Amino acid sequence: MSKKLGGIAALLWAINLSAALGLIALLYFSGILSAAARSEPGPDASLLSLAGSATRTPFPTVTPIPPPTRRATITPWPTPSPGPSVTPMVMPPANRQVIGRSEEERPLEVYRFGRGPVHKLIVAGIHGGYEYNTVQLADELIAYLFDHPEVVPGDTSLFILRNLNPDGSARAMGVEGRANANNVDLNRNWPYNWQKEWERDGCWIWRPIEGGEYAGSEAEVQALIAYIDAIKPMALISYHSAALGIFAGGVPDFPPSIRLAEAVAEVTNYPWPPIDTGCDYTGNLTDWAANTRSIPSIDIELTNHRDTDFAQNLRVLQVFLGWKP
């Protein structure tokens, strides 16, 4: 009996021990799962946490790019300044011819060198006192040719009109001397592509000036037209100032004028093609000569309003005297 009771007690002890161990294991694993639940939220919780905590980065501020600045209108003429100092040159009376009179009855003087049948013409002073250095250059060339008549080829006659606008140069040296006595720009009065008024953008703007009452209205222009028709030059140079370069007469282009411009450009530093300011040159001498008389013609602009560029223009003279279309 006692052995049986001992076996039963041992069995109960074993059962109690097993239960205790099971309870301990249950409590242990419950603690691990609880800790894991607290420290690692599931996928949904993680996404919610990110959604709630994220902040948007704003787009950077965009500074608009301004449109390109419109290029300023080029004014080819500098701010008006006093004209050149003038020491009148005493011109010899030989070879001198008066071809007409200005609006105020001043003589328009031409000097001739050579007696050949090939006639060539140089015109200066079309803008009077504003471009008086062109008159001074003409006087220097005239004096040089009196001293060196041999430079003119035997088949050539060279004519130099020293001042087409004596009224302007008598009135003032500088901007006030540009127009003739009727306030007309003599290089806007020629009867080809003529306008009384024109768009001033890119053009000379320092004083009000016009193209005349009608094409060819001015006494100076009328006199030179008659003279050109009388002598029939085969080439023409019109001197101006300042700085824009060499212009070939002809609208549309007149190829012989372009060839003459190219020949002169070879021996000078004047810009060719000329500087384009956007000006519409209406009613000018060289376009009239090229398009209505088929005369190769160019405008040459001196470097400034003071100097005559004499050395350069002796080279121009040499090229001009020997040039053929």
C-alpha cells in the first residue's frame, strides 16, 4: 500500500512540474511577442507613419528671363561739335570754271586737269559747313594737281567741283552749315528715289532738314545736273564725312559702282561694305548718277569731320584716274 501511494505522489509531482514548465514557457513567449508588437509596427502602420510625417519640398522660385533688349538705333554722326578751323586756300584762276550759282548766288567752281576724252568728276562740299573737310580735301587735291599735272593720264580729263554748297559753309562750320539756303539737304534733292521727308531712324537727326519742294528743286542740284549732262563723266566720286565708309551708287545695285568701290577700298582703310545704320538714303547724287545716267559712282566718307585723310586720298586719286569700268 505504501508503494502504491508513493507511485501516485510521484505521478502528481511530475504532472505539476510539467504544468509549471508549460506556464513558464507560455509566459516567456507571450513577453517576446508583446515586445515585438510594441517595437515593430506592421506594414500598414509604417506607411501611415511615413504619410503623416513627410513634408513636401516646394518647387524652386523661377525668375523669368527678360526678353532681349532691342539694339539701340545707331546714330552714325557724333554729338555736334565745332567745325574745322578754316584757313582759306588761295586757288589759282587757271583751269577754273563757274558752272552755276547757289541759291544765294555764290559761284559753283570746277577745276579741270587734263584734256583727254575720258572724263571723271569729283564732287565735294555737298553738305557745306558740316562736312567742310571735304572742301579742304578738294582744295588740297587741286593744289597737288597744279604742282603735278603729269599724274593725269593723257587720255583723261579730271574735274573737281570743290564746294557744291557754298551757302551752307558760308553760314556755319558745323551742323548749322549742312543745309543750303532753303534748308534743303542737297544730297536728298536728286530726282531719283526722291522724298521730301523720310524716316529718320538711323539717319542724320541734329537739325530739321528736308528734301526740297520737289525733286531737283535746288539751284545747286540743277547746275550740277546740267554740267554732268554736258561733260558726261565715265566715273564719279562724291566726298562726305564721316566714318561710315564707301558707298556704291545704285538702287538696285549697279555693278560698275561696286567695282569702283572695291578698287578704292583696296588702297584705303575706309569700311567696305559701308557701315549700315538702317538709314534710307533717298534722292542722293550717286544713286541718281548710277541709275539715271549709268555713271559708276561712289560716296567716300572721310574718317572724321576735321581731317582730310590726304595721304589716303592721293592713293584714291591714283586709282580713280586709272580706273576703267
